[in-house]
Amino acid sequence: MLFRLSQVAPAAVSQRLEEATPQLEKTMKGATVTKDTVKQDLERAAELQRSALRAIAALSKIGAGVSLRFDAFVEELKKSSSWGAEFKELVGQ
């Protein structure tokens, strides 16, 4: 939904990046593994992370410099060993 909104109404979305950042950070941290966690839960969490990554890449194109917290989060993702390469590919860097 955020990916689509970033295309349709980029100005409105960029004004709310500060509010959306904590939820995106939580999503990118991944699923909490417990003794009851099954493979399907992990796969679902990974798919959710990939979807969030696509949204973050789209938002980073429209919201650079608008939210310091979001910008810091994007920089963390770029440096991440697990998501950095995929994020750079999505952004086109």
C-alpha cells in the first residue's frame, strides 16, 4: 500500500514518513523465533520483509531529506549485510 501511495501521492506520503518509520523498522527486524515457530511463519515474515523493502525503496526516492529518522533507517539498510544489496538493486544504485 505504501509503495502504491508513494506513486500516487508522493507529497502526502513524504509528510508522514516520520510516523511510518517505526513500523517499517519493526517489520525489517523480522520474526521472533520461539520454540513454537514453524517454517511457514518464517517464510511469511521473510515475504513481509521483502514487501516492506520495496516500499522503503520507493519511499526513499520521494522522501530523501524529509525525515531524519527515515533517512537514518535507509542508511542502516544500505549498510545491512542481509538487505543492503537487494535494497541498492531496488533503488538502482
